[in-house]
Amino acid sequence: MRIEPQRDFGTRECPSCACEVAANHNRCPICGYEFPVAHPARRGLLALIALILLALILLGYLRLAHG
Ligand SMILES: [Zn+2]
């Protein structure tokens, strides 16, 4: 039985040269095509900024209400 370390990550087909590239590789080793990378962290950052802005607006409102 042969163990293939790339099996764990799976493969995806390169849209440029149609060869199979390991899913953990962001770049095709054959033609150099770069796979678009999703940024799940950016979404969290946007949510955080929105939350901070909301808190600032709320703080400003509370200040006005008390002043
Ligand atoms: Zn390729």
C-alpha cells in the first residue's frame, strides 16, 4: 500500500493547462497558473470594523443624551 501525502488535500484541475494540482498548492507547478485565493479573514475584519463603528456611534449618542 502506497501512502500519498497529497491525497489528504485532494486535487483540483488547473483551468489553464488542465493538469491536476494538489489543492494545498496555490500555483500550478506545470504552467504557473495562480489559483484565486478566498479571504475568509477579510470578512471577519469587515464585521469587526462595522461593530467598532456601531459602538462609536452608540457612544456618541449616549454622550449627547447625558450632556
Ligand atoms: Zn497549469
